[in-house]
Amino acid sequence: MARVVVIGAGLGALAGAARLATAGHRVTVYERSRTYGGGVRALTRDGFTFDTGPALLHLPAVWRDLFLKTGREPLESHVTLRQLDPGAVHRFADGTEVPLPVTRSGLIGALDAALGTGAGRRWTDLLVRARTVWDATRRPLLEEPLTGAPPPADPYPALRRRGLLRRRVPTLAEVAADELADPRAAALLESYAVAYGLDPRTAPASTTVLPYVEHTFGSWRVSGGMRALADAVYRRGVERGVEVVLGTPVADVPVRAGRACGVVLADGTEVAADAVVDGRCPHAGTAPGRARLTVLLALRGGRPPGAPHRTVVHAPDRDAALAGLFDGARPLAAPTVTVLRPDDASSVPDAEHEAVSVTATVPPHAPATAAGAPHATTDWSDPATVAAAVERLVTAAGTVVPQLAERLLWHAVHTPADAERETGAPGGTVPVPALAGAPDAYRQAPNLATTPGRYAVGGWAHPGGGPAHAGMSGALVAGLITEGPHWRGSS
């Protein structure tokens, strides 16, 4: 039985801690903030409850596996899941609305009806090619630990390569333009990358795996919000003997005789350990990706029956939106916005009210006085900047939520500056998922560090951002510690 110290109580770290404790290890988690869950948080006010971090669950099998392996219980005995159908509705500037039903026939029919005959087949054919990416990379990029080996090349089977001498796999934007014909369908594909903080103009074609995963395994709502999942994972760890110490930052990981030997807490206390699992974010200036701005709207009047849970309102000017988000253009243009209208009685005080969340991917936070900040940043502590951005998001939401202004009781804002303060992520940046062929700058920390006895877990470690990927990182680190450094995942 090893003594294991885990730094941080994010979702992935908690998952790893629960697995390690179940395997018989003595596990202590030190968390800098006063709560657990990392970026999976909620705001509760006047009977309304909103997610301020991720609000949907993908690949729920990751969490089903956790609860089966740590207690032989189904995930659904701890939380209630509901699959979204349609998974989303996409609205474009010309008024076109495209629902994405969960069935293949429904998907083809909906795209043909909205974008013209052939649009559905082109989209589903692209998803078939994306399955090639999933089949080739699922194990090395999701189910096996990253220990320093180079990531796999992009396996996407592009239909066309422009130029006689072209030897590279295209970017996602090139795939969208080459294979989908309609610019609205192209924008639909690109929106998956943008939602994860990836620039479709540079993201690899393997990014098509993101819509493939959503269409194949579904988008799921956790009743009570994603915080309910964090609560369940926390309880599972405590039940298995994990000690979680909140409000206790870790200052250092000392190394003796060439091996990590424990942690030094901020008050100078040294805690010995046989293994140290680090779930912290990288240092300022080294975190890739973008951040998120979320506006939480408390509305009078109940949610209309049949209202879609998720609507993506596309930017009216794609080029300007991408330039503002990734190139540092000023002023920021109207972004693509996601509007969530959950059918969840626990999120509202009664049936005569509705809780709506509006989210956009935005540049990370950097104060205007910060020296040497990357050019694609925004000062999210500036009230005027926040007010202008909120107005853009609420205006976009008003195109799909009738009478929004008249129904509004109050609103709250969660900015990248808030996320930075809560999680320690530089600029409030959200980690990106592992992708084949992605630039080196987007590569996550290996689960097995070069220093013996030290491991990395959570969204900033392999296999990257998102609740499912973070949960898998916990499984990978637990396997490495329990089975040894040569372990390469469950078969």
C-alpha cells in the first residue's frame, strides 16, 4: 500500500483518488480553494441554480466505469442522466435553424430540410470518415497513458488535397470548405472546435472526432447540473477512504535521491508520500486554448414545452469572430454563442420561472497592465469590456428566447477572471482535448513525469480537457501507480 498525495481536487483528480483508494492505497488530496470540483461549479441564488463551468456530459461511459470499478454500482444510482434529443439546434444569421436529432435518418432529414438535398449525406459521410480517427486514436489518445512518446499522426482520410505537391492532412476549416459545400454546414463543423477553444483554421482534421463523439455517444444533462456529478465523485472517494483537505495550497514537490518524496504545503508543513499526483494548471503564459464567458439569466415565465435544451447561435461574421478570438483583433466581434435552457425542475424556484445560460468562447484574461501578455487576451476585470460582451451574448440569446428582455429578473456573469481566481488556470483558460496531429503547443503533460514518483492528472494532463477526458486521466494515473510504469491501459 502506497502513500499517495494528490494536488488539487478537480474532477479528474478526485476520480483518480477514488480509484487509488479502492486499490488499497492511502490517499490524501490537498486543494487550494475552499471547495472541490475544479472548474465544475455552480451558482445558486433565489432558487435558481446554474452551472458556471461545463454544463453537458459526453462519453458518460467514463463515469459509469468509475462507479463500477470503485463500488460495483451504476452511475445512475448516484445521478440522473438525460440524453438531449436533438443534441443541439444551430441557428444562423440568415434565420436558418438546423436541429441535430440523435438518429442517423433524423439527422439526414433535418439537414436536408434546412440546407438542401444532399447536406445530410455530406455531413454523415464526414462523420463516417471521423470514425476512422476515433478507431485509430481512441486507445492511444484516451485509454493509454502518455509517457513521453510522440502523439499519433492525424489519420483523417481527407477527400481532396489541393495542389499537386501537398503532403499534409488539411485543417478542420479546409475539411469544412472541401467536403460540406454549404458555408452554414462548414460553420456548424467549425463550431465544435471553437467550443473547445481551438482555431478551426489551424486545428487538425482529426478535430472531426469531436462531433463524431457527440453524435455517436450523445450529449447528456445531469439533473441538478454538473455539480451533482462532482458531488457524487467526491462522496465516492470519501467513502473509499480518501482524505480531502480544502483551503490548503501546495507550495512545492521536493525531490530526494532523484525521486518525488511528498509535498510542502504553503504553511511549510512537509507531507511524505510514495507518489505525488499533480492536478494543477501550467504556469502563466504556458496554457494553450481559450476561455469562456457565461451569462446566467433568471427569467420569469416557465420554459416553453419543446424548447431545445441547447441552441448554438452562430456569429454573423465568421472571419471577424475568429480574428477577435484568436488573432487579438479589436474590438471583439459578435461571437458564436451557446444558449442552454435545461428542462430541470431543480434549477428553478418553481414552474413559473426559467434558468437560461449563455456561453461564448472568448480570449483569456490578462489585465491591461500585464507586461508581455499574449496579444489574444482581454482584460475581463474591466467593467466596460464585460458590459459590452454581455450585451452581445444577451442579444444573441434574444434571437432564440422570445421576450427575453421583458422576462429578465436578474443576471449574473462568470468571466475568465473569475475562472482564473477559482481554478488557478492562467487567464481562466479551458484545457483542450488531446487530438492527433495537433500542434506541440497543445500537447498535454504526460501522466508519467520524468521525475520518478510524480504523475499528472486532470484537464491539463493527458488526455486533456473536458469532464470525460479528465475522468480518463484519473483512471490512467491510478493504473500507472497500481500496476507500474509500464502499464498501458486496460484491454
